[in-house]
Amino acid sequence: MNGEVAISFVVPAYNEEKILPETLAAIATEIAHTPVSAEVIVVNNASTDATAAVAARFPGVVVVDEPEKGLVQARRAGFLNSHGALVANIDADTRITRGWLGRVLEEFAADPKLAALSGPYIYYDTPLHVRALTRAFYGLGYAAYLLNRFVLKKGSMLQGGNFVVRRSALEAIGGFNSDFTFYGEDTDLARRLVAAGGVKFSFRLPALSSGRRLLAEGVMRIGMRYALNYVWVTYFHKPFSGSWLDIRR
């Protein structure tokens, strides 16, 4: 990797004082077990709780304030304040798994043309039947990913909150798209990044995430909403859903 920092972790956080410590602890553990220069940036995205103070208590964590509320706006603020050749975008309710960082570095080192890498969520706090349904949705999503990427040549797939992008590739496409705020932002990024290199989705890169949104809104409803946004963004270049609910523990 070029540059002093090999990888930057960017964690957008809106009112996440309760769950953020688990996320940062998992990142710190991976960095400690991997010989790599890394930095961690938490973007305090218009929080009204102690999110910023909680993040600042972690050694080495840089806190960046972004007053404009929105996931894309927070990701962009973190990116602009980062220095790594790779930028890992990890949501505040997500815990990367053991070996995650090593696999990321191996994938990017093996393929200089790889622009972005992503993997699935494992919803650790949901019942077994919910996890079974989400695995089924991932199966359908992966089939759509293969069809769109290799046959139709229409974009690719990233899991928002569990993806890594090469800085040079993101800069080449003009960065994050401010036309998006929440739904469809990952699909839009994947669609545009294919012009800069490969965009790969791998089941070898799982991350643990809270299923609080699935439980609050319903698995089928959320699954349909994500599917519609994936299609709309891939083929019409705009999100199907313009608003979202803030769901916390």
C-alpha cells in the first residue's frame, strides 16, 4: 500500500452512545492482531446524546463532526478527513469479525485493480427464523449481483456498513454521491465504482450487525424495500425510498 496509513476505518454515528463501544472495540482488536498502519475516525452525525464523548474515550480514535444529518454525508466527512490508501466503511452497529482485516488486505494486495470489497451481515441479535430469512435474501441478492456484474454489466453490489474502497478509485469517480442520503447509497457507489475497477462481494467477509431495523419494521418489508432500491438505483440511478426511520436500541 502507498502512504503512511494503509487503511482508515470510518464509522458514521448518530445517537449511538450505547452500541458504539462494541463496534470500536472490535475494530481495535483487529488492528491489534494485524501488522498494518491504521486509523479510526468516528463521524458524529448531528448526535444529541454522548456519542462524540464515548468515541473520544477510545485511544487513537479521531472524532469528526458532521452537522448535516445523513449516512452519505457522514461517510463523505469521514473520507475527507481520512488518509488511508483503503477506506473501510463500518456502521456504528456493526462488529467486524476475527480475521476480517487480514482478508481485506490479502484481497486488495492480490488484485491491484480491485476498487471495492464487501461482505454480508450476520444479524446476531435476531431469532433463528429471521437469520434464516436474511440468508435467503442474501442468496437472491448474490444471484442478482452475479447477473448484473458479469452478464448484464450493470453495476455490482456492496453491503453498506461492511465495505472497503480503494481511495484512488473513490477519488476517480468523484467521491460519494450527495443525491443519496440513506437507502440505495451502497448500490449507487457500487454502480459507479465499476468504472474504476472491480467491485467484489464475498461471503468470506462477514460482519456482525444489529438486526434492530429488521425487528422493528419487519423482515419482509425491509427485504422488499432494499430490493426495490437496488433495482431502482441500478437501472434508474436514483433511490426508490427517500426517507427512513431512526431506530436505536
